[in-house]
Amino acid sequence: MGSCDRVVEVLREAPAVTLLTHVRPDADTVGSALALALALDRSGVDVEVGVPGPMPLPDALGRLPGAKLIVPAPEIVGNRTVVALDCASAERLDDLRDVFDSGTTRVVIDHHASNVGFGDVDLIDPDADCTAEIVLQVLDGYGADVDVDVATCLYAGLVTDTGSFRWARPGSHAIAARLLDAGVDGPGWTRTLLDTHRFGWLAMVADALRSAVLVPEAFGGNGLVYACVDHTWRDAIGWDEAESVIDLVRTIGDADVAVVFKESAPGRWTVSMRSRSVTDLVPVARAHGGGGHPHAAGFGFTGSVDEVVASFTTA
Ligand code: AMP
Ligand code: MN
Ligand code: MN
């Protein structure tokens, strides 16, 4: 039996399911969890969705259909069947890791190349553009109705993880067509998820871009460009507003690798990395205790930004 069939079987047998997103939740992890949650809820399954970590859910994600199925982390019951969505490793479950570990049937649904599997049933497809695509396969196997609400949650993951379809595979375009046919407001959700910021975002971006440094000799001469967003912006405009800075920095053609250091609290950093072509970021992320995909990866660290920059510039 394939892993997808096994996941479907597990879900069919479960009277109650806990679905978990990754820390610093994005549209793929939340959209995947909510799509599955909506389908299970309608089938009479007792379902709860948990979002780990100190970072609040971005406003746009709280407006996705089914968001009412999200339960505040302290109120999560923790069912015997637990599913981690879009989590490259157990560490990504942060303070809800115990909830996952306490399950008797632990399911991992993910698309990260760095994911070595940490569940009893691992459905991991590094060829999928997003976890939402894998969830769609599960929903089809389950016989769920992919109506406009479920489709909207899946589309949120698809449109964001493909960078508005910039690097979408042919199959992802076909899935997008199916979701749009189901009634998803594609332009509206794309604007909400990717093209909407608070006014203060402009000043934060200006500050971040002014901090940019080009290191042509890094990464074997393929080059590095990096920028920093300090923690003061988090309180002013929200943590998620800094997530878009990497999409500006990665456009610089002088360097293969682009990095943004985001300070979530004094001395605590989350690092976003992107590579344009030759550099495989998975080993770089792993070396720092993180993970991701060959061209998009990340990790966290504690210390001064000079310390971590040094490890890059000597790479
Ligand atoms: P981001 O820069 O946060 O958009 O992350 C880029 C990619 O790397 C995404 O697919 C993330 O899920 C993954 N990623 C980021 N941080 C980590 C981490 N600490 N561990 C594993 N994967 C990560
Ligand atoms: Mn994600
Ligand atoms: Mn993803």
C-alpha cells in the first residue's frame, strides 16, 4: 500500500484528529491543515487545528475558510491520530511537539527535500510544489468534496509556495485550474496573501534594503547578498511583514545566494535563504540545524548577526 493510501486509511479509521502546522505559520501549512480539517469535520470527525509557537497567525490566514477550527495552543486536546503538515522536521512543531509525540498514529504530510520522516506514516513528496497538492491527493483518496472552501485553502498554499506560479510545475497549473473551476477567487486571494501590506511595511523594506551587503567571493565565487530586519519592526508592523523581504533581495542577479536575517527577539534570528541556480541550500540549512528545499531553505539561531554572517562568508 502506498503512503497516500495508508494516510487515507488512517483518517477513515480515526474518530478524532489533531492537525498541526509549523511554527511561523505560512499559507501552505495553514491552508493544508484547514483544507483537511474542513473535509474531516464534514465527515463527522472531531477535529482540532493547532498552530505552534509565539508568532500570531497572520491576519490573512485567519480569514481562510475553516479558520474557526483553529484551537489556541494551550487548549489543544491532542488526539491519538495526529498529522503534521508542511513540517520539515519535528522541531518545526515547536511547543506543540509533545502533542505530536503523544499520538499513537503520527502522520507526516510534507514536501521538503530535507524531511527524513518523523511519523509512523510519512507521506513526503519532494517533487510536490506545496504540501497543499499532497493534501489534495489525500482528499481525493478519502472521497472528500473539494468545494470552494476546501479549494480556497489549497489554493492559498499553491499560490504562495509557487511564488504566484513563477516556478510552478505543469501539474501545479492543472491543479490551479481545478481549484479555480471549483470557484476560488484567485485574484482576490493572491492580492490578500501576497500583495497586501501595512503602510509601515514601506519603511521597514527601505531600512532592510539599505542594510544589504554583496559578498561576491562567498559560495565558491557564486556570490551572496544579504540583508537584515531587526526586531523593532516586529512590534511595529507584525512579524509576518518581514517575510516578503527575501523576495526583493533574491532578485539581485550579482549573487547566486540571497539571505535575509530576521530578528524575532533581541539576539534571536530566523534566516531565510534562496538560491538562483547552482547552490544547493539543503546542506547549508542542515549545517545550521534547519532545512528546506534546494532553492529555498531556512534555519534559526541565537547570537549576533556578525557570527552567522561569518559562517556564510567563509563558505
Ligand atoms: P522561509 O524563508 O521561511 O520561507 O523558508 C524557506 C523554506 O525553508 C520553507 O520551505 C521552509 O519551510 C523551510 N524552512 C525554513 N526554516 C526552516 C527550519 N528551521 N527547519 C526546516 N525547514 C525550514
Ligand atoms: Mn511552509
Ligand atoms: Mn510548503
